[in-house]
Amino acid sequence: MKTTIDLPEDLVTAVKIRAAQDRRTMKEVTAEALRGWLKARKENSASVTTSEPTLNPEKMKRLEAFRVYRSHLQKNPPSEERRTSLTDYLNEALEDRQTFGGREQAQ
């Protein structure tokens, strides 16, 4: 099957040179590279699904709460006024986090 891919010129040149040295076609080298990438992704995803989650339990709870809240917002979108208020609040929280580096502010 033919396809067109826009690749960096230096990469194509290096692959062409190596393919010629190995007496192989670009088609063969590209197919081998893509198969290797797919195999690595498959092996990687298999190990990820069997490993322990990388988030601690507290972060997992917050992530699940976020997913529930996002689902709720998709079904019941806030009014424009409420959306503006929430956006302002979140922007302020983000600024505070950047200012204080995620540490609690002194009250």
C-alpha cells in the first residue's frame, strides 16, 4: 500500500544511506521500523496494564472525583456567569500554585 509521510530530511538521508549499505529498500527498512515500533508499544502496554498504578490513593480519589464532575458538567453545563466565575477562580488558583510552588500559603 502506498502512503506519503513528511519526514525530516536528515532522517530520510540517513535511512537511505543505511538501507543502501545493507542492500535493502526503503520500503523494507520502513516496514521493519514500524513493525518494531508496534511490537514495542504492544509489549509496553502489556506491562503497564499488569503493573501497579503510579498515582497514590489520594491522587486516584481526586482523579476519579474529577472524572465524575466532568461527566456531570457535560450533562449539565453551567451558565455563562457561573462558567466565568469558575474560570476566574481556577486561574487564581493556578497563579497561587505557580507563585507558591504547590506549597500551602501561610495564613
